[in-house]
Amino acid sequence: MKKSLDDKVVTLVVPAGWGPLTPPQQSTYIAAVILGNVFQSLVEYDMHGNLRPQLAVSWTVSPDLSIYTFTLDINRRFSNGQRVTSSIVKNAFEGALKVDAASANKSSLDVLYQLEEFELFAKTGVLSGIETPSEKTLIMKFKKPYRQALSFLTGSRYGIYISANNDQYYGTGPYQFETFSENEVRLKPNPYSSEKAPFSHARIIGVAEWEFEDAVCQKLADVYWIGRASRFRQCYDEDSLKMVFSSGAVTSHLVIEVNGNAGELFSSSKMRQAIQYLVMKKAKNVLHDYLDLKRVTFDDQFIMPLQPGRLNQQEVDLLIEKGSKWVPELIQQSKQKPIRFWIQDEKDLALVNRLKEEGLSIVSNEKPMPKSQAMKIFYKTQEYDLLVAHIGFGMKDPDDLYHFLGKYGAITSPSIGRNLVWDALEEGRSIPDLSVFDAPYQKLSRAILTEVPAIHISYTRTGFLYNAHNIELKSSSLNSIRFNLSFFKPTN
């Protein structure tokens, strides 16, 4: 007998290593994929990349882009039955700054630090830059123009929640947590949600990035959110599995993070420029063998094509070429202190071996490092020199780079902090006039290529596979930097 829509269970496979599953501690894109089903923000992106209301039914913005006034949907309810109010929203933002950080910074800091009188928060525990004149009105006042406030607030780290005893979090999304462990999450419908859950239950399984293709072959799921841009083997059944890519926002970037902390080998910008030269001009071609070149674009720059701040390739090549003069010194220093180059995919060893052929002394892990371990090294211990990473963030506006490279970014670390990059990002994010974007963001691009917080290898559109026999996509087009189960519905 065919199952009814109400007893349909959907299974989603994602790369393992999502980290804490609470809005205040979200620091991975995979956590955002999961949390987006449970917690809702003031505003959201729809499937077509448009901003639309979520917990806020409307908003107004002052002419100078410094004051944002939200009217809330106070009929929305959390999974414990409690209604949304402006005081709860403010408490959620304040609570996000009081919990232990999963990354180096508090996850919500890259918006909240800009609020008026934020410097008083450490003493008072109150965000006086957020006002609640009524239960349905919330006002956020920033120190200076902040053109990207709405875009940043769509993130699940700004999901609104009620917490009980700091270990139980209630959201307003269509689902609530049933059970969760390190590599599996089960969701059940939130009976108070204003949005009906598309499936009666959801199961989310985490698999290692290098085992992702095997998960497809074993038919473990209805949906596979694609991590590394690998080629799929013969078992990929095109008749039942449909591959979908976002038509717009770039969200996945392959980078090599460079530890520039004092006392480390790459504390010198000269040594960082040398390794950037070796990777980009001598060794990058080895990556062609295992990345899906149909959807992966190799690129030296963090700023994407057609974005303000993009440099012409001739200038980029000249900036990278400057590192060649420091290569002999880097080789010599690496013989005295071998470079610690940690990888998260066994295929990245080809890059390590190619750099060894250039004369570098390198120590590396022979087996792939779990994402949880890599996150701990990057955010907490910083015991590395080079670290291969796949990072996710939207790129509709160059200010989205703030997440990764900004001083208060949600997914940054002191090891990649560079003053010139920080200053350029702070200058750029407060400019309200798009017509004057190019010069300040070109300064950012030059600062990145000179100070080398990380080496940008490639970018790709986000994508996923889904089993068309069991579920279907609600829209024929997709242009969103967010992903959650609301994109799908059971087949009839």
C-alpha cells in the first residue's frame, strides 16, 4: 500500500562534522542546513534568492541604512507553544553573545558588534542598540551604515530561540529535534509551527567527505547535499537521481588557510607570498584530476567575477609572482622547521606531494582528518601551518567575505587575521552607495593577495542530488544561498 503524505519520512545525507546544533554556536554550513529546519530568523531568502519576511512581517530602513525597524509576526509560536515577542528576539541575540563560542568568535558577532553602545555589553549584558517599544516592534540601531544587515540576519546563527537551562532550544520552524548525535539527527514536526512540515519525520545522516560517493552508491538517502565537488562513479543512476545546482549565489570555496600567528613559519608576509606562489603557479594543476570541472571554477581571487573589487588577471598574476623571490628562503626555513600541512581529503595528498617536489619539507596526515578535528585545530589550538578547507558563504555582495576574513567574522580565526584585510573589510561594509564600491574592494583584493590569510583555489555553486521517485523539488529554478527540507515535497 502506498504511504500517505503524513507518514512519509525523508532522509538527507550531508558531510559529517556539523558542530554544535544551536543557533548561537553555528559555525559550519552543514549546521546551517540542519538548523534552518528548526529555527527561523527575522527575514529569509526564498528559493529564488529574494529576501522575504519570516518572523518579521515587514521592516523599514532609515535613509542612511543605520536603523532597521521590524514588525514581528506575534502569532508565530515556538515548539513549546510560546508566542514570539520582541523581547524574546532581543533575549536570543543577547544570549548568543553569552554562550561559549564554537569557533574563535561568537557566531553572531559579525552583525551585533556594529550595534550602538555594543562596547557596554561586556559589562551590562544588555544590547542597548536593540529597542523593544512594543511586543511586535523591534528596532536595531547600528553605529554606522550597514547595507548587508538584512542579508546577514537571514543566517541560522540569527535564528530566534527560547532556551531552557541552556541545553534545550525551542524554535519556530516546521520541525523540532527528536534525537541527535554526532553523525545523525532526527526531526519531527513542530505542532505549533505556522508552516506545515513537508514530511512527517526527517533523518539527517553525516558521512565523511571522502565517503560521500559511497553513500550515493549505497542509496542511503532521498537527498544528498553535495560537499566536495567530486566526480560520481558509475553507480550514479541518472534516471532516478536528479542533480540540481543553484543558478546564482556561489557558496562553496576550496581554500588553504595559512597560519600567520607570531612565532610561526608563515608569520612573515614574505613566506606567505612564497607559499601562495608555489600553490597557485606550480602545484594547483594536480587538483584538476579529482574536482568536477563541470561545476568547479579555479580562481585566484576571493572576489567573484562581475563583483565590485575584482582585479584584472594581469595584476593578480603580478601580485602572485612577487612571491617567487622568497621561495628559496621558504625552502630553507622548511628544512629547519617542516611545514605542518593538514588535509581533509586523501586526494589532497597529491597537492602535498607536488609541493614536496618543489623542495619544501612538509609533514602531513596520511589519512583524511575528520572535519571536527580540523575545526578544533583552526578555531582553538591553531597548531598548523597550512590547512585545506571547504568553506561556505554567500557571495551576492563582497561584504559576505566578512564571515571568513573579517575581524569579528563568524567562521574566522586569529591565525588568518591580517590587519590590512580587516581594515579594508570594515571600510567596505559601511559604504551604502553601490556606485563607489569598486575602489575599496579592489584594495581588499590586493590586501588578500599581499597578506595571504588564505589561498583561494576554486569556487562552485551549491548543489544536491535527490531521488525523483520519492520526492520532488517545489520549484523548477533555484537561486538560494540557503538550503532546507522545505524545498521538497513527497511525490504524489
